[in-house]
Amino acid sequence: MQEKNNEKILVIGACGQIGVELTAALRAKYGNENVVASDIREESKLIKGTGPFVILDAMDAEATRNLVKKEKITTIYLLAALLSATGEKNPKLAWELNMGSLRQILDLCVDEKIKLFWPSSIAVFGPTTPRENTPQRTVVEPTTMYGITKYTGELLCQYYNRRFGLDVRSVRYPGLISWKSPPGGGTTDYAVEIFYGAIKEKTYTSFLSENTYLPMMYMDDAIRATIEIMEAPAEKIKSRIAYNLSAISFSPKEIAESIKSQIPDFKISYAPDFHQPIADSWPQSIDDSVARADWGWKHEYDLEKMVADMLKNLKEKLKKG
Ligand code: AKB
């Protein structure tokens, strides 16, 4: 159901894995014309024709400011980023894009009194962090450039909130699993690729070893969490450092077994590569009790429910071609 209010939203990075689904969810809620989608890439066919779209480089402060003023934007979701695996291939660009976009948008949001969502990640944690049920507040020494940008970003967001009163909110996404739009450049991407392999070829070679446990979440839960934290009353957002967010934790072997229960002749093999040390530096599971207590976060999808939904929807999508 559409909500009547004066929200005018800008999604930056709207053609990425999260962006296309978040844009669609926000448009369904706030009205198509009230959600401006933007990306440096051409418009994704998944959102084409559903509302306004603008080509925008998230590092271009002047163009962003002009757009925000022209459209009278009240809320920004800044999703443009280089993820962990791509970030290790190009650490300089990861720093420039992830930090450059955030800095300019934080300043813009202060000037124009805009509310901001900026995603963090489990990548803020490192090998010295407790790996199981990682608490909200713990040792944070990331070893990837992506993780370094995410933790620096968290500190910046907290600084802008304390210093300038900016209403900026953030969560630490785990690996996100979705069928509508593919992920790009993450260490957790195997958990999406495996479904394509299972449906198309009944086989998949995992770039992570069989017992590599990582925190994961189905996209439906992630989108709901994003909108819920943004809609929560400000007094409930007690932490302006990103909230731990959790749903499922599994290994390649476990997800393969779950897929096998529906595709019995599916076979998985393992060829760990440069992604493995990144995964090994991250937590295996996350304690998100603070998000649950502060703004009522609750996940809906467990492994079985997620696998069933992925297989059903991805099979239909691939059939349509
Ligand atoms: C990645 O693997 O880089 C991302 C993340 C966990 O933030 N999916």
C-alpha cells in the first residue's frame, strides 16, 4: 500500500543487486514518481519504466547537489560501492569510490537537511574479531580495503550525527542472496552463483572451501530491514555506528545439501581461490540482538525457506530467458 507523505527519495547505485529491489520496494511504498533512481550504469531493465531514472556518478558532488536540489530530495539511499573481491583487485578505486561518495553525500545531507541510509557490512570485522556470534561492539580490525572503507564510513556517519545532528542510519549487511539481480564482486557471491549452477548445469565449483561458514541473508529480509531502520522513530536508533544484522549462517557444503534435497543429482566441488582468505577473515555468525532490541529487527527466511524460494523464482526467470 502506498504511503502519503512528503518523502522524495534518491537511490544512488539503483542498478546494483540491492538497488533494483530497494528501488522497486520504495516505489511500491512511496509512489513511483517519489523515488528517483540513479546509477553510473545504464538503467537496469528491472526498473525501467517504473519511475524517474538519472545517470549519476556518485563521486560527482556538483551533479549530485544539482539533482538533489532540482528534485527536492528528502532522503538518500547511497548504495554505490566496490565490494570486497573487486576492492582487493583495485584497492585505490575502492577507497576513492567508497569514501569519496560518502564524504560528499554526508556534506550535502547536512547542508540540505536530508536523511541518509548508508550500508555497512560484516567486512568491518577482521581476523582478530571473535568469529562466532560476533557482538555489536567488539574488536574491529578489517584486513580488506572494502572493510577498511566500511569501518571508516561507519565512524564518519557517527561523527556527522554527533557533530551536525545528521540523521544517518546504517546496518552491517551479511552476504545477500537474490534471484532478480546478480551480485557483483563480493566474497559471498558464491551463494548466489551456486543456484545458477544447480539449475543450469546441475554442478557448481565453489571458490570457497566446503566448511567456510559465513553470515548470509535473503534479499527480501535485507530490503525489509533497510526500510524498517529508515522508518523507525529516531529515538529508537540509539547506535549511529552501523547495526549488526543477521539471519542465516551456512557453509558451501550445507547450502549444497539443501539444494540437493530439491535437485538430487546436483554436484558441488571446491576450488578455493583468492576469495578464501577474505572469507577466513570474517565472522561465521553475527549477534544482532542490539538491532532486534532497538528497532525490532526480525528475519523471516531460514536456509530451507530461502533455498525453496530461490529455486522456484530463479527456475521461472531462467525459463523465460
Ligand atoms: C561482499 O562479499 O563483499 C559483500 C559483503 C559481505 O559486504 N557481499
